[in-house]
Amino acid sequence: MRKEWVVISVVSLAIILTSCGKKEEAVMEKPTTIQGVKIETIKLSPVQEDYEAVGTVRSKTTSVLSSKTVGNILAVHVREGDRVRTDQLLIEIDDRDSRAQLQKAQAGLLEV
């Protein structure tokens, strides 16, 4: 029992001695002044969410369309930007002049 009291006394004395020490006060140095710095206040302000720009939109691939014959266009079946399939009819061209020339040439062959 006596050993227990000795241990308790030593521990208590150690706690008391460590808690009774003087606190060292931190030495506050004068802050260094920096020249040429501007301080601004922050304010909330509305931000425009749209951005308008001028530009040209181009597709990755382009195709040049041309006709082997000359004639008036009767109907256009697609618009610019539409997806098309192979062998899809894009436009109809009036072929009356071409047919007339073909018939004339065939008639010339028959006369020979």
C-alpha cells in the first residue's frame, strides 16, 4: 500500500511541476510594410452567360455536286446539312432538251 502512495505522489508532483511553469510570451515583431500593393474590395456582380462570336461552321467532309447535263432544276429533295445515302435522288433536272437532242441524233443515224 505504501508503494502505491509513493507512486501516486510522484506522479502528482510531476503533473503539478509541469503545469506550474511560466508561459513564454511570444515576442510580437512589427509587421514588415510592403510598398506598391493595392488593396481592393470584392463585390458580387452579374456575369453575362452568353458569348457571341462571328465564325464559319464547316463540316468535316464536303462534296461538290455537278450535273453532266445542262437543264432547269424541277425539284430539290434534300437541304443543305441533310444526311444522304448512296444513290439517293438529290435533285430532278428537266431533261426535255437532252431527250430532244438524243432523238435528233438517233434520227440522223437512221437516215444513213
